[in-house]
Amino acid sequence: NAGVTQTPKFRILKIGQSMTLQCAQDMNHNYMYWYRQDPGMGLKLIYYSVGAGITDKGEVPNGYNVSRSTTEDFPLRLELAAPSQTSVYFCASTNTGQFGYTFGSGTRLTVV
Amino acid sequence: AQKVTQAQTEISVVEKEDVTLDCVYETRDTTYYLFWYKQPPSGELVFLIRRNSFDEQNEISGRYSWNFQKSTSSFNFTITASQVVDSAVYFCALSVRDRGSTLGRLYFGRGTQLTVWP
């Protein structure tokens, strides 16, 4: 099915561990985004990419890294997990740059 | 700066009641898009509607209707004859383009938790 696929759906990490959240889209979208959603809050932008090889920081980039080696994939890396990174993470993509966003189903991450 | 305010944190209604979710936005851009998303308990984001800044026509889709008023910077969402399945968090969002770029950014409100009781 076409769309944005995020893996894993759930993960529990210990403080200081690292992990990569995977995001893949098969719609040939240029623009991809990572958001986090904290309890009772709206989504906040972590990182974005306007195409392969090009990434930039959003509102809340600290503690994260991204890469975009292909159009399809946009993984989000947590190097040293902290409790403050407990959140739900959403990946999104669009080809228009301003509308037509497609969201993945989210990754629920708990850091203990 | 861009901002979306959903002043209602939680709303509870009884089935068949009408309910309106408020959304107020701030932007200096003249071209922008407004969205409503539904987030059911399962957690995914479900797209409901998109409006561009040049189209102030209200829209109705079944039991859902949207009222866009640029004069008050509001984009309110009404559910008529609410049902238990409407229980969810509803997000209003604003998309504007970065200056000198084709990139658009989505700015979300904090969401309104709607609970519909049988």
C-alpha cells in the first residue's frame, strides 16, 4: 500500500541507549518531516528534508540526528536516549511542500 | 511567527449533541493552508480537511462542517449529531512556506480532546 511506513510501532529504551526510527515512503515525495507529539501537546517539528542529501533542523532538534541518502528513506537517530525523549514520533511526507501531507502511523517511544 | 491556538482542551458531549471545536491562527503570510486532523485512540492522524487562504467558502461533509473566517483568523469545526465514534483528539494546523523556499511547515495547535458519551 502506498504511503508512509514507520517502524517500529512501539519501543522501550533505557537511558543512554541509542536507536533509529525508520521512515519510508513510496510516493516519490521530495519533502519529508519528523515530528514529535508530547502528551497533551500538538506536534512539533524535529527535522525536515527537501530532498535526498538535504536536511535541516526544525523547532526541537536537540538530541536527534537525521540523514536522507535516498528519496524514500528518512531515518531519525537518537544517540543517547533521555526520558525527555519519551514521545510519539510521526514521520510525514509531501510532494507539494505546503499541503498534501501524508503521515505515518507513529512510533511510541518510552525512555526509562 | 506562526501560531495555532485551540483554547478548548477537553469537551464532553452526549450523543446527538452538536459540538464546535474552535481554532484561531496567526500568520503574516498571505498564502497559507489550514487543516483539521483527527487522532482516534489508536493514535494515527486522520486528515479531515484542507483550506487555502484564498478560499473562505464554508464546507460541509456529512455531519462535519467547517467555518473559515479570515476576518477573525478562525477555522472552526462543527460536528452535528455527534456519535461515540467521534471521540478523539482533534488538531487544527497551519501550513506556511518558508521565505525563499518551496518548503512548507505545519504548525499544530495543542488539540481538543472530544469525548462523546452514549
